[in-house]
Amino acid sequence: MRFDLITIFPEFFAGPLDHGILRRARETRLVEVNVQDLRAFTKDCHRTVDDRPFGGGEGMVLKPEPLFEAVESLLGHGVGDASKPGDADPKTAIVLMSAAGKLLRQETARRYAKMERIILICGRYEGVDERVAEHLATEEISVGDFVLSGGELPAMMIVDAVTRLLPGALGNEASSQNESFSAVEQDLTGTGERAGQAPPLRPEAEDAPGRREPESAARNHVLLDFPHYTRPAEYRGWGVPEVLMGGNHAEVAKWRRAAALEKTRRNRPDLV
């Protein structure tokens, strides 16, 4: 298994990779972990990886060009453009770490453990240009209902969760088969549920007689962040939504609300 970590802070990973199961897995060549500095794929003297968001707003957004080029350099081939998208390798996952992604679960780690390679894109700042999520990454993954300063810690969680599922990583194969969230086919509880199923993540609140919904969906109506775009306005034939460049703040706010709702329904339908 090979992991590639794309980040603007490559030194971040020195500690976590040098201890415990991950250290042993690397020493025995069960896994290979490569850390790629994103700034190596910039073109200007300041090694700029971010720019201001179209439509206005807080913070900066990671640009698409260095991320596309970093992934292509690691893959050894192009990923295409709007006129001719590239073919995805079913044995390789390109994962964008994002608070607006789908939740990481043990079943996700098990699926990744069957692959040959995982490329992890560590976001920073206000977010990553949406064209990366739509046309480069094969998946957008979140590690929980909270926001971190960057994607490095979540990326390490995936590396750890997947590595320990690889044959030979733990020494005793039963260790990963008899633990929380392990897949068990038979009903061992007497309740009709499979042992190893995760309990509800949120307390439930009464919404109507005979009906119960997650508290966050029933009361808070939490939405994921809206998509972000930055320069260039067009990249490989993929353009920025025109409304974000029109200067009409009311229309921008309306678009962002609708886009946030659509993304929430796609990645986290449990929240709406």
C-alpha cells in the first residue's frame, strides 16, 4: 500500500509516522508513505498556493493548478480536462480532506485497505477550489462534525485506520476483526442488529408523535460550507459560476445558500 500526502506543511508528518504500528509497517515495507510539498508545484517566486475567493468573503482558497499538477506528478500521467476527462484507476483513491465531505467510517477504511494507493490532499485556509473536489478528487472525506485548521490530522487518521487493517500490520489478525465497528455478519445481540454496528452519533429529539429525528437535523438545520472558487476564472475548460463574478452580493448569497444545501444533501443527507 502506498500513501501520498500533499500538504503545505510537510514537516507536520515527521512525528506521527515514526511511532508504533505505522513505524513498523514502514520498516517492513508493508506501506510506503510519501509526503509531497505542494509549494513545489507553484510557478511564482513567492510559491503562492492560494488566492482570494470569487464572490468575496473571508479567508483564502487553495488554487487548483498546483493541486492538479501535484497529483499528476505523483500519478505519472495527466487527469484530463473538461473536453477529455481522464479515466480513474479503480485501485487508486484521490481523497480531498474536507469538513464538507462524507463522513469517514470504518467501512471506508476497509474499502481503502483493498486498494493499492491512496493520495490524500490536505486542505488549508478557507477551503479548496471546488474544481479540485469535482474533477480531481475521487472522494471528499470529513472525519467529523467539527472544523480543523487543515487536512493534515485527518489525513493521518486515514493512514493509521487503513494501515492497521492490512494483513501483517498488527501481528495478530484477530485484533482488527474483534474490535469496535468490526464487520460481523451474524446477530450476536439478540436485538436483530448486527454486532459491531455503530450506535447513533447524535441524541434524538421528538419531532412529532411516533417520529424521531436526529437533533441536528430537526432543530439546527446545519449545512455544510458552500463551494469556494478562486483564480483562474477558467482552468482546463472548467469555469467559475458566473454569478460569483457578477458583483451582485444578493445573488451571490442566494447561490451560496443553494449550493451549500445541494452539497449537504449529496455528502451529508443526515443533516437536512
